[in-house]
Amino acid sequence: MNSEVMAQIVALYDRIDTETAAFQAATGLNCPPGCGKCCENPEVEATVLEMMPLALELWRTGEAAGYLERLSSLNSPASCLCYRSDPVVPGNGRCSVYPWRPTLCRLFAFATVKNKLGNPELAACIRQKQTIPDQVEGAKMAIASGMSAPNFGEIADAVANIDPSLGSDRFPINHALKQALQRVGLLAHLTLGEQNGDCVA
Ligand code: SF4
Ligand code: SF4
């Protein structure tokens, strides 16, 4: 994992954020304040590549070992370990690693999928449909009229193109984070060994 690959994934995150912000501003589509319902879903997925910036950050801040311990004790599908649920309001909560979240977390509710005819359609969030149905309908119509919004398939291809070996296969988010943490830890160990003149082969 070289710094060029890392810069490319971070640049992709910036591009997604810019495009989703423009789409939100143009349509009024947003999330209810405090909502974190989608983070409770144990089926959130990411590639290992997308979790590498977060893994680097957790090693840098000294939190990696604690995360690895908690990740190793998970024995069934679970919500993302980075999620902090609101103890008072069910369905509310926050992402504790917001700047480092992977593509699905950046795109969800503000991106399109291709329909059977190959045309983009908003992949709307059920909570938005319940709470702001007019904005959801307005956003759908805007897309049908040609407004651009990020597309899940196109972003997945962009991730895979950055590094096919780590950016193609998707895993449950906790599994992807564990692999990324282990990979960053191993690379740091090997680099340290080389600097000390150890045999690391
Ligand atoms: S995408 Fe949907 S579930 Fe997730 S925070 Fe927004 S409204 Fe809530
Ligand atoms: S990384 Fe953040 S936004 Fe994504 S599922 Fe985890 S807590 Fe939610």
C-alpha cells in the first residue's frame, strides 16, 4: 500500500462528498437530525481498501489494538464497531470515525443505482421516505430529468480501479476494518524490521 494509492482513495472520498453535497443542496434531501439508523444495519459493507485510511488513523492514534481485540471477539454479524448509538433516542447515534468512513456510508441515500433500462434512479432510504416524502419524490424527479448524482456502480468501479486486489471484494464493515488494521500493522512491522536490519522475509 503506497502513499499514492492512499491519496487516490482520499481524493475519491472528497469527490463523493462534493457531489453528494451539491445533490443535497439542489434537492433539499437530507437526514433527520441525529439519525443513525443505517449504521445499525449489520449488512453495511466495504472493501479493505476503503478501510485503509481509517486503519492508518487508528494505528496513529493508538486505538488499533483495542479495535482489533473487540473485532476478534465478534462471532456473529454485528453493527459497525465505530457506531455510537444514542442511549436515549432509538435509531439515533453518530459515526465516531466520520472523516474516514467508507464509500457506502458517504453515498447511502444520496446516490443512484441503474434500473432495468440502464437509467439512474435514486436509491432512497426508507427513513427519508417516511419523514420527508416530498423531498424524496422531488429528488427522484430531478434525477429523471437529468440531474446528476453519484452512482453506486460507478464509485465501486473507481475503488476497484485504484487497487483491484484490495478494492474489488466487499466484506461486512467490521470484517473489512479488521483486515485493514491487520494489514497496516503488518506493513508497519515489516518496515520497522527493515529499518533495524532484521530479516523479514
Ligand atoms: S440515510 Fe436514512 S437511516 Fe441513514 S442517517 Fe440518513 S435518514 Fe437516517
Ligand atoms: S463507518 Fe461510520 S457511517 Fe459507516 S457504518 Fe460505521 S459508524 Fe456508520
